[in-house]
Amino acid sequence: MNLYKYVSESVNEKLGTSVNLEVPRNREFGDFATNAAMVMAKTAGKNPRELAAEISPKLAELPFVAATSIAGPGFINIKLKDEFIWDSARHATDVTPAADPMIIDLDYGAYNVAKSLHIGHLRTSIVGDTFNRIAKLLGHKTYSWNHMGDWGKPMALIIAWIERMHPELPYFQDNFDPNTTVDFEINPDELNTYYPAASQFARENPEFQSHAQEIKARFQDGHAGYFALYEKFLQISLDMMNDTVRRLNILPFDYDLGERNAAKYLNDVEKILREKNLIQPSNGAEVIVVKKDTDNAPMPPYMWTDSRGADTYDSTDLAAVYCRKKTDNPDKIIYFTDLRQSLHFEQLFRAADMSGIFKYSDFEHIGYGTINGADGRPFKTRDGNAAGLDDIIDVANTAVNARVRESGKNLDSDTVSAIALAAVKFNDLAHDVRSDYIFDPNQITSFEGRTGPYILYTAVRLNSVLKKSTVAESENYYPITSDERQLLIGILDFERTLYSAFDNRATDMIANYAYDLCQLINTFYHNCPILRDDIDPATRGARLHIARIARDTLAKTIDLMGLKIPAEM
């Protein structure tokens, strides 16, 4: 139930107007406030406070209103009936589906074949996955796309590097038979070294660089041997990607399809572009001019082919849009990538719109900031290299293990991993996706404060209370305390937060709601004893009901973030 929406619509219907409700900082005076009198005063030709005095009794007639009061220049505070809050809370997690459900293609992950995932893949994976879960819960049909780097020069460099190390392999022969079984295995850890080694060698050896360019052309033209070798290390890469997806506990991608798949549609897209005379020559290359007369900032042309006539990152991205239009026919395509790619996506959206492939207004780019170390600089490993995604998770695991040892507890490895994952993911999600943030293993693994472990600990505590109780919960209303009331109102803010997070593309709203809810839960836990011997059965049963509703709401919020609640902490 969306309490805010229900009360807002009821107030507007009663007054015959359309104003927004506000949530007062101090809820002792009211659960909601409206400036309706101030908005309506000019039309009515009255003083706002005088009009508020006329409006206030009308609002008091609403069946869920306990009392109204006037504050300041004409604000009207609205206090809800305790019974209404109690009855509504049992439906807190019954989410009303979106009135106009959409088909949404979500582009995140963007992992690269034969390259280990690094810190730059963390935010796209976490934020993209949480937004995907939110959209699904609201009733939208989503398709997640892992647009892999699996087709261009990097693949050619890897093939060339393997050829340099194993020239005897039959893959490099022009007459290679695709049905040939080749006794050649690639170690996954070794595969991760091929691309950086080949890139460095190519920079120092022009002949190797030139040979890789030849391999790229022949590979993309269908060289059987190159393609067979590519298929071998592609599968190894996909297995490693899936291991990371499982470790991050993100939903499996609907499509692990990248540049290679998009390349199938290049001819179709080129035909459209040429029919519209959108491709123009430029210094040996071919481009699409996307600059407008109204542009004040630089807007380079969109590169269709480079000066060698080869396909580009730009061309396969446009072909990928064409593919998605044909495959899913989405209402929206949303990309989750580094903020520094904003210019590229602006160019892409304009090119797609000009070609008629997809409307500019139906694209979105959610650009994220960087992950920095405690020194404020981009986070790196101890050896000074860019951190791998697994490195980030391992660092968090190490920090959690240290805290567990200090506390004298004995937690199994699965529990430690769940806590470490919560530390990493919550720390990411709690920040505005567009901002940079600090990754400090010691801070994010604390069991206190605004951290993932604190969120899990609160859920574990609720589960423990519900498990230990020998008394059944009671849904019968009883006079609730202030702390119980505040918790129930917080629970009833779940659906509004869900819609706000979706509408604003702000996954941090979910994380911060989880923290605020935990604060209310822990205040309730400390001030409203449940299992203590002196608590009468009626009170105990009612508080167990509140605890169960709170647990269910928190658990659903935790699931939206892709976290796992351990059995103990």
C-alpha cells in the first residue's frame, strides 16, 4: 500500500484541488501536512490562514484522520488514526502494479571477453541489477543485456598472442576444418593475462600490431580457425563472468550478447542510414553528423567506419539498438555506464533518432561516478594496479573475517561472504549513482552505522525474535506506543519509496530506506520488549505482528539490493 498516495488522493478529492503532501520533520504535530490553503487562497480571495481554518474541519471528516491543526502561514497538519495505520500496515508489501507497465531494455554489466572483471564493472552490475529488480516488482517487463566486448581488436590481439605462444596449433591454418578436435586447453587465470600482455607487446612491436589488424579483418570475415579458437576462450570467459554474477548475487542476464551479435545487423542499419543520406565521408572515414545548430558544447560526428573501412564501437552500438528494437520492441532503453561515456551516448541517441531506428526521448543513460580509496583517488590494489572486481570482494571478506575474530564469534564462510557482499553492495547503493564515493573496507564492514552489515544484523535480530517466540502473533489492534506507530508508518512508506526510486532512477532511495527502516526497527526493539516475562500475551502477540511485518518489509528491501540474510551474525 502506498500510504502517501492514498492520503494525498483522498485530501485532493475532498478539497477538489491538486496539491502535494509534505512529511513534517517532527511528526508529533502530524503525519502529513498540506499547503492547500496557501495554494487556494489567491483564487478564493482569502487570507491563507483563514482559509486553512475553513478547510481543516473538512479534512477532519476523512475516515482515517484523527485530528488536524494549523501551523505557520497556513499549513494544515494531518494526524492519522492509529487503527487505520495498524490495519493498513498488514498490506505494506502488497505493491500496486504500475498503471502503464513498460517493456524496458536494461544495458549493464558490459563485461569483456578474455578480460577479468575490474572495479569499473562493480557499479554498473550492482545499480543495474537493483533497478532491474525494482522495475520487475512494479510490474514492468524487463530484459537485461550484458553488451560484451567480444568482437573487435582485443579478440584479434588475443588470437595473435596465442599464435605467438603456440604457432603449431592448426587454428592458424587457412584450410582449418571446423570439425577438427584440437588438444589445447586454456587455463582461466592464464587467459586473463593474454590481453594485457598482447597489448603491451603490440605497443612495442609494430609488426605484431599490424598482424593483429590482419587477424581482426580475417576473423570478422569468418576465418574458420580463428573463429574456433575464439569460441574456445569465449566459453571460458562466459563461465568466469557467470561465476562473478553468482558471487555478486545479481540476476542472470537475459542476453549475454555484445558486439559480435550486433555486427549481424550492420548491413541492415547501413541500408537505413544510406537511404536517409546520413553517412558522410570524413578524412577517409565515414561518419554521421549529429551536431545541431543549437549546440554550444562540442559534438563530434558519430563514427560509422574508421579510415581503414573497419566497423567501429559506434557502429556496433547503433546496430545493437536496431537488434533490441527487433528483438524486444522496448518502450525504453536504459544504459548504466561510467558517467564519462555521456558524450558517446548522446551521439548514439541522436544517431538512432535521426535514422528512425529508435526515438531519442525513449533512451536514457544513467552515468555513475568513480569508486575511490580513502585518499580520494581511484581505488587500486596494494601493488598500484586497478582493482579487479574479485579483489574488491576479497578485501571486504578479509575485513569481515578480522571483525568476526575480534568479536570472538565463529561464523562460517558462507555467512562471512554474505556480510562482505552486503558491505560492498550497500555502500555502493547508498550513494547517489552519479556521485563518486569512498571504498574503505574497515568502514563499510562495521556492524554499526549506515552499512550493509548493520542492515543484515537487524534482519537477523528480527528473525531470531520471531523464531524464539512460543506465542502466536496477533493481528488484533491494541493501543500502540509512539515507537510502534513510527515503525508502522515507516513500513507503510515502502511502496512510495519503490515508485520514487524507479521514477527518479535513484537506487540510493532503496538503500537509504532500508537504513531508516532499520533505525525504526531497532528503536522499537529496545523500547518495546517482546519476549520479556512481564509482557502480557496481548501485547506480546501484537508486537510479534509488528515484528513480522517489519521483517517482511525489510527482507523485501534487502532482496531488491541483491543481498542475502544469513542465519546468524
